[in-house]
Amino acid sequence: MDPERCKKVVQALAGAFKGLRLYPLQHPAITRQIESLHTDFLALLGSRDTVRMGLLEGTLFIEDHLFTESGPAAEDIARLLEELDIGGLEFSSGLATGELHSLLGLMQKKGIGVQGLQNQLASAGIQHIRAVESEPEEETPRQIYGRALKVMDTIFSDVRMGRIPSSLEALDVVKGMARLTLADPHALFALSMLKDYDNYTFTHSVNVSVLALAVGRACGLSEEKLRVLGFGGLLHDLGKLRIHIDIITKPGRLTDVEFEEIKQHPVTGADIVTRMEGVTQEVIDIVLGHHLRYDQAGYPADVRGRKMSPLTDMAAIADTYDAITTLRSYQRPLTPRKATERLRKVKGSALHPEYTEIFIESLGTYPVGSLVRLDNNVIGLVVWVSTRDPDTVELKILFDGEGRKLSDPRRLKLDGSEAKRIVAEVDPFVKGIEVTDYFE
């Protein structure tokens, strides 16, 4: 769905309602506004049968476009739908100017409810506008993350059995992940710190998807592009399933022969996903190019120099971040702050410099999941970072100033000016803390 067309419809609808404060419904000025609104709706409908406008946790949406950026027109329409006590409106092909004219009159009745408005629409002979209930209650971050793990488990099982996996459930879960990332970018990010070492490959796939969405949001991608990026993140390592498990799980250094086999997994993965439904070239690029490196010194060698989607660079940042924050037989995981320092060292060579810096800045000085010491020796876990000021954080205080672990952690919010109270990062391993235990 074209975001600009969505904005034009919302602005035109809000403008028509504002006009009713000055003129009666039959005034020529209102008629002109409705004609303009009708033209915008026809452009939005295009070849579609229906277009839905509604509220998701108080935020206005039109189909897959969520109005996350504050704007007076979107806020006015969201408030209007709330006052009507309806979840939204569905507009269908064949919509007439007269129907929009009648709708404006009906929508001045506060608290009418879905059934009440639907009855009024039917009485007025309006056939191409329908009142709809609120969107189903949103899943919690943990529910979405858990569903993504189950989806990947199924996809991995299909690939191991030689079947081409279905894309439907993966596309559906990525839709929820993308919307949650737009509404609260740090909620899923925190859960990416969950590491199942016995099932590393598919846990890593979900985490890369989550982290890629965080990178994409920081870089200003639309919801539509975020879904593509998240889908590519889920599928990026499918080719590893065709490599012998002993090589994948080998604790020591790989031989040259073994590493050459590992280097084939992007090509193998791209071959698998090409045969899946709903896979675009951008998704194929992510699977094929996530190890190419920004300087093109990576693999597979035969695709070096090929023009690829920018989403590939974003997925590579996510892949690197998850790899360096994960415990492996040959490496201790880096803390979030140290991980961002490592990313800075390889930007411009391994990773896209601009996207990497934007991502790092969006995480703040102490990203979600950082265990930190304050100037009074209290130790707390960063559980929230403001999207407006990444140095404004909320902590769960886990240890008091005497070093005693608290049975009931309390919350403490530090605004940007108070961030200097954080004097150091603390290694959770040293304190015996599993940070994901403290996220809702």
C-alpha cells in the first residue's frame, strides 16, 4: 500500500470533517472536499476489492500502512473512530461520492458503535462502506517471538525432509513482528537475547529477523519493506540445513575443506527460497548475499559485484550482531555495548557504514539488555530505551549499593540528562544474571 496515497486519504477525510465545523453538510465547499476525497479513495483502491482503515492499539492504519509518526490528520481520524466506538471502516470497489457524503453525516454521532453505524449505513443505502470491529487483541512480544520459533521449526523440518516449505505462516508472523517493531522497537529486540544453544540455527534465524527489523526501522523503512526484510532474516540460513550437522556444530576451527562447504550455504539457501511462495528478489538477495560483506570480500565469490537490495546490508548487520552476542564454543558473547563497539570497528569493511551507524545510534549508549552500574554502586538492567532520546532509559534495579541481590527488582527511569549516572557496564556472567529472565 502506497504510504503517500494513504496519507492523502487521511488528510482529505480529516479536512472534510474540519469543514463541517464551518459549513453545513450540503455546502458546496463540503461537496468539493468529498469529491477530492473520492478521487483519493479511487486511487487507493486501484485494482483492490477493499481497503480497510482502523485502529491498532490506538494508532491509525490503512491496510499495511501504520501511521506511527505523529500527525494532526491521522490523530483526528483516530480520535473520531474512538468517539464512534468502532474499530474501523472498510471501503470497497464501486465506492460513490454520495456514499462518502452520507458517511460524513452519520459519523457525527458519538458512541454509535459498530452495529449502530452499520444499521445506519444500510438504511442510507450505502453498499460500499462497512463498519468493522476492532482488530483482535495484539499478541505480546513473547507470544510473537514464540510463534516465530515454532514457524522456523516447521520450516527447518520441511527442508530436512526435502520438502519446499510453506511461506504462509512465516509471512503472517513477520507481519506481527514488523508492526510490533514499529510500535515498540525495543520489545522484540530484548527477546533476541534469548539463546537456545541446543537449537542455535533456528533460534539464530528468528533473532536475525528481529534484529534486522530493528535495523530497518532505524533506517526509516516502510512497514511493507520491513516485512520483506524480516522474512529474509528468517530464511537467511536455510542453506545450512543441507550441510552435515557435524560441520555446523563443530566446536573447534574448521578445516579448509569444511569451510568451503560452509561457504556454499547462501547459494543452497537461495535455491530453496526461490521455490517458496511469496519470495521476492529482495528476499533471495538477503539469503544469497548476507556473507558478501560491504567491501565484497566475502562469499559466495561468483556474486561479488552484483547489484543487490539494500536490505541485504541491513540483514548482514543483524547477522553479525547476533553472532557476536551469542555464546559459542570458541567465543564468549559480547555485551550489547561491547557489541556495538565491535560493529563500529568493522563498518565500512564488513558492514555498510551508514546503516550500521544509524542502527547503533538507535540503540543508545547502553542498549536494552545492558547490565549497568550507577554512581551509587546500584546495579540495574536496561529494559527500555526511548526512541526519541536513546539516552533516556528505564532500569530494573537488581542489586543494591551493598551488592545484595533484590528479590523484588524496582524500576528507575533516567532521562537523557541523568544518563551520566551510569558509570560502567557490568558483565551479566560475572553477576550470574540471565538478563532475559527480567523481561516481561
